[in-house]
Amino acid sequence: MFQAVKSLPEPDADAKKHSHRLTEVIREEIDAAGGSIGFDRYMELALYRPGLGYYSAGAGKFGKFGDFVTAPEVSALFSQCLARQCISILNAIPQGNILELGAGTGVMAAQILETLADQGLLPPRYYILELSAELRQRQAETLQRRVPQWYERVCWLSALPQGGFRGVVLANELLDAMPVHCFYLHEGCVFERRVGVSNRGRLVWTKREAATALRARVEHLCGQLPQALPTGYHSEVNLRLDPWFKALGKAMEQVVMILIDYGYPRREYYHPQRIQGTLLCHYRHLAHEDPFFYPGLQDISANVDFTAVAQAGVESGLQLLGYTTQAHFLLASGLDEIFSEVLDEGLRLEYSQQIKRLTLPSEMGERFQVIALGKRFDAPIPGFGLRDLRIRL
Ligand SMILES: C[S@@+](CC[C@H](N)C(=O)[O-])C[C@H]1O[C@@H](n2cnc3c(N)ncnc32)[C@H](O)[C@@H]1O
């Protein structure tokens, strides 16, 4: 699915100027920090610096004219399957609401609201928590255009609720966009890969011995692997998951959270052969591995260690309710049935292409996985009924 490339298209002059402004801000922060910053901080600035970061400024990002395509942008069938899960979960949590984290263009919210409205099962509120002001604006435009009659049910939050949330939490491709620390192993020691500035003013990788928290985390995860990682092994770790889940755990009273992303269980993620780690950048539909290519103009992501997600969730008081591949999740959610109800030949043709994209192992079917964590919820969740992969975590 991801094609590695040697040369990337040149941005236009305005885009370059924008990137230079962000690079300047990053360089100043590196100077102020004494010569380097953690990659997690770099990723935070490159993606979310207000007005300049990739997600916070005007770049197209999603869809054909952007840099990458996410599942709800590929097909409404994806959101329709999620809507079915919402119906089943909300059936057991009366008057529960939906909270979407990181809603992108708002297309999934619109499609879910359309599906729930068709069934007469709209929740009182559809909340969205989105870091980017630019995307909040875009989501509002999408929802006003697509579902004007349900628009007043949508409510943007600026932070997680303080407590008492009941319902469903959804997040598609949010975890891969969380800032990560980068490390490498050298003769039994853990080094942090940081971001510095070269003599010629370019952003470059630098290194130093890992501080206690990073070293402890890497040593802990290495201890859980079936085989030792070789010297020279590079990878990433998300140290922000624990505090994020802690806040989520506190915010939730009765909930099922469904998180979808690309990644692996820990022993596959930190496989000795994955020696260069999993950082992945997207620029105009080309995937590559240079996070310093025009900061602010490209997406930067890391694959998700689903074992870390499950552990952080459980430590925050949530229960692991399900883990499976995207393909199995969609099929168990009634993808075939939804497709069989479509009679228009043209639409059937379009949908069958989209289904291939969403479910084939060579496309998004296995690279993307779905995890469910919950609180005070013990009914079965249909999407996890076909194949239970929790044992792999
Ligand atoms: C890769 S995009 C996915 C967007 C959308 N879910 C989709 O599938 O098209 C990541 C989204 O998560 C948002 N985001 C990242 N970290 C977040 C956080 N901690 N809380 C809320 N939103 C966040 C980004 O601004 C962006 O909207």
C-alpha cells in the first residue's frame, strides 16, 4: 500500500515560505533548549503548532488532492459499519452520546449521523474533540453541508469531559498522529534520537543517551519480547499514551471506545527485522521516511503498538473488549449485508472497489487493526464477533 520513493515533488513558492516560517520556529526552540529537542516535541510542532503545523494550517491533507486517504474518505461503507456498532452499543447505554476524537474533514461524523438518522436512532449529542482549529472549521462546513438538519446535535469540545461521559468514543487514525519518542539501541544502551540543527542550518537527527523515563520504557518493552533486538535497532515509543488514557479513563463513566489505526501487536512491532522503525511520512500520496522534508507540508506518523494501547487503557481502568483486523471488523459489522441492499448497478461497482480497498490484506484489511476498550460494558460488540485477536497483544 505504501510506496517508498526516492524523490518527492517540489512544493510551490508559497508552500516553501510557509514551511520556512515553521522551520524557523522549530530552530528557535532547538536553540533555546540548548541544541536539540525530542522527536516527540518536533512532531508536535510540525503537526500541531497553531497556524503553522501540518494539521493546524491550510494544507489539503485528506483525499485525492491532499497527501493521504483515510478509510472514511475511501468509502461511506466504513462509517456505516461503525454506525451499526454505535447502534448496538447505545442500545445498552440508553441516552448515551458519541464522541469522536480527531475527526479530520468531518466526513465520518456526517456519514454516521446520516446512518443513525435513517434508522431513527440519533444520539442526543455527537461530540467532536479536535486539536486543530483549521480542521474544526472544516468539520463544521462538512456537517453544515451534509447534515444541516442534525447540525445542532454536533458539539465541539476543547478538552475531554471532566467525567461522566456515557456512550461511544470513536477515533480513526488518531493514534498514529500522536507524537512519539525515537530511540536506537547500541551495545546494550538506549539512545534517544533527537532533532538538532546542522552547521548549514538544516534540521538533522542528533542523539544522546536516553533519559530515565525513555530508557525504562524501552527496557521494559524489550523485556517483553520473545527475542533480543540487535544493536543498531531504531524504533519509536509513544510515552504520551499513558497520560492520554489516564485522562480518558477519568472522563468515562460507561463507555466503549473503538480505535482504528495501522500498527501491530508489540512482538510484531518490535520485530528484530523492523530495524529502521515505523516512522512514515506522506506527501502528495507518496510515502517516505524523511520527517524533515518541508516541515508543515507533510504528514508524519508512526505505527501503533496495540499492546501499549491495551496496557495503557487497562491501567487507566478500562477493560480490553476486542482486538481484530479492519477486514474482520467490517465484515462482522455487516459490510456484506449493507452491500447487498444496494441495488443501483453503478453504485455497486463503486462500492465493490471500495470494499476491496478497505478489506484486502494487501490494502487496508490487515495493516489496519481495531481495538475496543470499555468501562461498565459487558454486552458483546458485533464487530469483534468474527475473529478475536486479543491473545496476540
Ligand atoms: C490522520 S488524521 C485522521 C482524521 C480522521 N479521523 C480520518 O480518519 O479521516 C488525525 C486527526 O487527529 C487529530 N488529532 C491528533 N491528535 C489529537 C488529540 N490528541 N486529540 C484530538 N484530535 C487529535 C488531528 O488533528 C486530525 O484531525
